[in-house]
Amino acid sequence: MSEISDPLPPSWLEELKALLGPGGHLESDADRAPFETDFRALHHGHTPLVALPDSTARVAEFVRWCAAHRVAIVPQGGNTSYCGGATPRANGREIVLSLRRLDRIHSVDPDGDALTADAGCVLARLQEAAAATGRLLPMSLGSEGSCTLGGIISTNAGGTAVLRYGMMRSLVLGLEVVLPDGRVLDQLTGLAKDNTGYDVKQLFIGAEGTLGIVTAACIRLHPQPASTVTAFAAVPTPAAAIALLARLRRAAGNAVSTFELLPRVALELVLRHIPGTRDPCGGTHPWYLLIELGLNEPAPEAALRFESTLAAALEAGEITDVAIATSGAQREALWRLREEIPLAQRREGAGLKHDVAVAVQRLPEFISEGSALVAGLAPGARLVAYGHLGDGSLHFNLTAAENDDGASLLAAGDEIRHAVHDLVARYRGSISAEHGIGQLKVAELERYEDPVALALMRDIKRVIDPLGIMNPGKVLA
Ligand code: MLT
Ligand code: ZN
């Protein structure tokens, strides 16, 4: 990373402050600090100023100024990303653009199944606004209390209901984007059908702020299920879990919204580090599933049908034990066993994270080959391979052995990462299933991405951002 060598002239900063208006910037060390580091504290940078525009017009004016002065912009939403995509670099010449003051909900249309809001709205607030009209905004993830609409669009977030509702891209009906030259792309139409040439808004979904700034979006809503059934099941193998998924889908179609796999070691970490959690199954089992279905039938019928499907799965040996939630509190307790894994893993100590995907039906084979691989490279380290089994997406993480400070595991990090990603490549999988590229995986993208796709990405970047001012050093080198 470059040093702070050539700070932006103070007169430029004064011009920007005037342009941003009252309350439109933060400047003191203490105020800037939270914007200069990602929440995992892996990436640290420096910005001379945090810009806080309060309207799309002001964002556009700010971007035009930055383009004229060749000043780089780092858009930031809730700052919850995993790959440093929203953290400025260390050169001190990149201005963080926080969208947090763009926080107006424009409309919630329950009949048209659409919600339109500014990019700075926090996801949980949008979920509540949709629920208040009897509709469901089905994007759900651990950071929903702080991540923002613009951030989850710019990273094409996944979460725990992708199986049924898809990733963020499948929920976006329309976008408003400020382009790197200050023009505003207004596609906030909310149309379900629009086949007029290239669908250019798609380029900005998952672009991590490298092509423009998402300032508002129109999102697709869904019906609220009449009832929800939730279970925590013990399974003997990942292959048995996949057989169970097929069984559930035969019985309930696409009502299966969550199908999350966790190994025994992940459950143990949660039980050890997260107060108030308890193992809902008897005995110890190698693997567990968190399963949720959102059904159209009323609760008693739904529960009976679900129980009979699980009873058949028990008989077939696909599951070996199961706990079904019978209250909201029990459902929450089951969800915590899955959602608190990342925190529990952090509390346990040093670890390595891999966010991979392969075809669902090949996951069991991948897990066994990958386990042998990392056992050879990191003897004693614990494999905490958990995640979104129904989507073919796994957090193939490692935690150092107990009573080991993890120094040797971290020292072998590059070698292990490449070995895991080489294996993923052999399965024609993805080295970033849901967390994106940011600054963390730029070299990995170069190494593993199809060269034709990479060349197209570079062409697109050059055409849309010829000055290279949008979030430089992220996604593409
Ligand atoms: C998860 O599935 O829990 C998230 O993607 C977070 C993580 O991997 O740490
Ligand atoms: Zn995940």
C-alpha cells in the first residue's frame, strides 16, 4: 500500500465542504476513524474527509467535482463487508462517500409488491416497512441491523434465504446510480418486465462501487408465508443432508427457504462462546442442519406435514435426531446456533476463512476431498465448514487447534488458500460465493477468473470509469 505522500490541497477540501453543505462531512480523526477500518479490522486506510451528501443531486455534484480533480471516491454503506471493499487505501487521497444521510423510504406498494428507498436505508428498517404492509422483504443476513440497501446491492448480498428468493440481484427491480462522470442513471421504474436492450442496471449490482454509486433502488417484495416451520436436525453425512433436501422439496416445493449445514465443531464453538445457547439434540452427531420452510397453509397443518416428512427422513436414516421449534423463542434459539458461528469462531481465536461454492450435488465429495487436503497442510487445525448447503455455498473455514495461538496456521495461510481455491477450480466452483472481491481477493480473482470474463470486466471498467476514480484497487487491480 502506498504511503501518505501527497495530501489533497487544503483548498480542495474547503471546496468540497462547501459543496456538501451543512452537516455534509466529517473531518476529525475520531469522526473519520470508523470509516477508515472494516468491521473485521483487517483493512486500515486513510481518508482526509468523509463526505455525507444528503441527496442524489448532491452526490452527483460531488462526483463531478471529484472527476474534474481526479480524486478517488470510496462509497460506503453500513461498513459490514468482508473483503475490505468499502475501506479506503492508505494513500490519504481517497474520499469516503457515506450514503447514510440518504435514508428516505420513497414508497411501499403492497399491491405492486415493490418498495423504493434511498441507498442509505438500513436493511432491518426496510424489512419492518415491508412487514407493516403485510409483505416480506426476504433478504436476511447477520448484519441486517446495520447493512444498507446500497451496500447489499453493491455486493449482491446472499444471506440465509437465497435458496428460495435468490441473491440481492433477483430482488432488484430498479436502480438509481450516479455514474463516475456525475450523470444520473434513473432506472427506478419498478417494472417486472423491460426488455429494451442491454439491462445496464445489472452492471452495478455486485460491482462493489467500482462503476458508480447506487443512490436508490426499487426492491421486489413477496407474500408473507402463512406459517413458518423451523427445525434443527442431526445428520450423519453431507450426502444424507442433500438427500433430505430433495425429500423436503418433493414434499413442499420451493417453500424450503433455509437449509444450512454445520459441523459438530461449529456447534461446540457456539455453545462455548455464546451465552444462553444449548444443544437441542441428544448425543453428539457429526453434522447438523438448520431448516426452515415458509408455507401457505395454517400453522397446525403445516407443522403436521413437516413432522411427517421428518419422520420419514428419520426412518430412511437421513437424519438421526431432530428438534422442531414450537414457539418464536425456540425458533430464535435454533437460529442463533447458526447465526452466531462467525462470532464464536472469532472468539475461539486465529482462523482462516474461505467463501466457496460448488454444484450442490458435488458438495459431499468436495467436503471430503477438502478435509483431507487441509488436514495435510494444517495438521491439528479444526475445519469449520458450515453454511448455505442448499445454495452449494460453504464457509470452508479453519480454526487453530485448541491451545495453539494459530501463528503457524496464519503463516501457512497463502498456501492453504491456494490449495483450497485450486480444489474449488477443479470443481468449476467459485472462490467467492457471496462476500465479493473487495481488496482482499483482487489477486485471487486474477488467478482464478476465466481470462475472457476478466478481460470483459476490465473493458467495462474502462468504458464506464475511464478516469479510474471509482473505488480504485477494489475488484480489479
Ligand atoms: C455467514 O454465512 O455466516 C456469513 O456469510 C458470515 C461469515 O462467513 O462469517
Ligand atoms: Zn454466508
